[in-house]
Amino acid sequence: MTRRFAMILSAIKALSIILLPLGAAAFSSTSSAPSRWNFRSSLVVRPAISNESNHHEHVDRVSISTTTTSSQSRRSLLQKGLVAASAAATNLIIDASQYDKNQYAANAAVGTLPEFADTNAICHGLTIDVTDSNQYEETIEFFTKGFEGMKVLRERGGDGGGMVKDTWLGFGPETPNIPPEFELPVSSLSQYGGHSSLHIRYDPFATTPLYKRSSGAFNNEPAPGDSIAYLQLGVPQYRISQMVKYGGNVLDAYGWVNVVSPSGLPVRGIVGITADPMMFLAVNCVDVAKSEEFYAKLGFVRQEYPYARLNKGQGQFEPPRPPKSVYVAPSPNSMGILLLQNKNRKKAIVPNPVLRTLNVVYAPSEGDTGNNDSSPAVSLDPVVVDPSSVPISFIPVDYLEKEIKATALPMLSN
């Protein structure tokens, strides 16, 4: 049944596949109504920025667009795509409606999304710490202005001084259920549930800086520690000028971008399209086999390595799977962990202090009431630490739902 619902999502993607047959990552947001179309893609290059401190030239904005001399009009292409997607999705929905929804919901491990029916836990994202108010604001701007589609999902605190402030960033609803406003085949994937999130936590009482950017016009400070290789984001478009503006240290930007965020979290941005642009967290390991064994005990198993582009790492805009790496996740449809073999096995991994926790959301077993009024408060502190010193916390799914309702912002436009 999971495959049936996966096909529904495939039907939703039919429009973009028809309109971008070369596997282009997405429409360029710089042109909302292009007047010409064809079936060849081209890299959009905006004015470059010279980062004198890094001795690199960086493309300001990278995206994929299309132009054409085709005799078919844009309207006819849209109509054909809509008919194809609607027909496929409608047939599948009618088929899926034959199942007992209540019975399915009772058997679903995490929420009611069919994609998560085969697992009792999902990798939900990560929490990072910042100890400076300016760094906190810059980190939010860095992600929301630098990576298209990333937005503020939830907030807590901030009214008055002396309070811990929390902001959750992501590309769509975090709930592991189908949002009531989601409608096939009209809604986009950014309105579907099950998205991961980046939780940014600012503690004004913390006195020790976790990451301090270099002085000068450009930030050249590397990430503190090497346990985290990068958080990979597959987005329709990214803007290097905005990353630099808000304190990012751009390491390189040749085909894809590697950058250290203003909070000290390494990030890799790829122009592409995925169901959830927050793809995985890449972790450096002294011994990949031992790390894989550790995660297997938590329910993370080997999955197919995810790509953001249809050529699967064979082009110049997305790298192939790193050699000797292992990709694990509790579900093929959730965020995962890429285990990378450290080049020097004798060198110890240095923990990145910015990473507070890797967050795993789970469905409590029978008899465990989770976080109801009579159960003890849920602790978000790390429960275990992996061999690379990555702390991991476990969050009951019902607690997550309550938190979403308590901290969600008013309805955002997509």
C-alpha cells in the first residue's frame, strides 16, 4: 500500500516532469511567467561576487530555467500535464479509498502518512545551538534568504529579555499526517506532511561562544569540529550573495555550494527537486562499519542513496555518492544519515559543539501513553551519542503534534 501512495506523489510530480523533461531541478523563481519554452535546460548565472578573503568567485544565484522555440504553447503544455497528472492521481485515490482509513491509521507507526507506515520512527531533523542574538538572527536569514523555499515554521519565546528563543525552519509541514489543506492534484509537495526541520535554539544565558566568525567583510572561519561534514539541501534555487551577506563562509561553489552557516553548521546546497529538500546529515566516521552497526540498533538501515537530480550524480551539478559511504535511515521516505569514512582512521573525530541533537520522532509502543496529561514531561536532551559524538534525542510523535500546535505561526503562503 505504501507503493500506491508513493505513486500518488509521482503523479503530482507529473507536471514538473512534463514541463522539464531534461530533469531540470525546478523553475527559476526569477521569472514567474516565461514567454518562451523549449526542451533544453540552461544554467542561470547571475552577476558574480568576488570573495577576496576566499580568493574565489561565486555565482550570486544558481537555478535552472528553460527557453524554447517549440510550436506548442505554454498553456497547451500545462493542460496536457494537468490532465495526465489528474487522471493518474484520481485513479490511484479511488483505488486507495477502498482501504479502511481508520484501520490504516491505527496500524500506522508514525502518524497517518502512508510513506511512514513501515516504520515506528523517522529522522525528523536537528537542533543547533547559538549563543549570540545577532548570530541567531543571521542564521535564520541565512537559511530563509539563501535557500529557496526554506521558511520559518514555528517560533517560541522572544517576548522580553532573558528567555530561550526557538525557531524551527523547514520546507513544509512537519506533521506526520496529511494536512487538511492538502488537495490532490492542486497542492504542491511543500504543502504535504512529513517534512524535516532545523531547530535553532538561542540561550541568552550561555556564556561560551560555540562558533565565532572571523573579522572583516567576509567570514573565513571554518566549522568548529569535523564530526558534521554537511547538512545537504536539494533546493530549486540558492543565492550565494545572501549566504555571504548574513555571515556564511562559502568554501566553494563549483556546480554546488559548500558553505559554513553563521552558526557554524556546514551546509551543502544542490539545485534540484526532492519531496523534502532537507535530504540528509553527512557525518564523518572513524569507522563506518561501527557507525552503521550503532545506527542499526536504532532502526536506521541501509537505504538507496537519495539524489536531487534525475541524472543521479552523473552531471556537473550534483556529486555522486561518496566512495565507501553508507546511507542509512529508518524509512526510505524520511531524512537520513550519510556515514562518511574519515580519510585518516587514526585521527579522532572532533565534535561540532553547535549540533545540540539529531532528532528522531517515534511512535510509543502499546501501553506507553506518550505525552498525555498523566505522563512525565518529555526530555529533549540527548539520550545516546553515536561513535562520531553526534547526540541523538527521541521525541514521541504525540508530543511533536502538541508542540506544532502550540508554536506554529499563522498560515503561511507557499
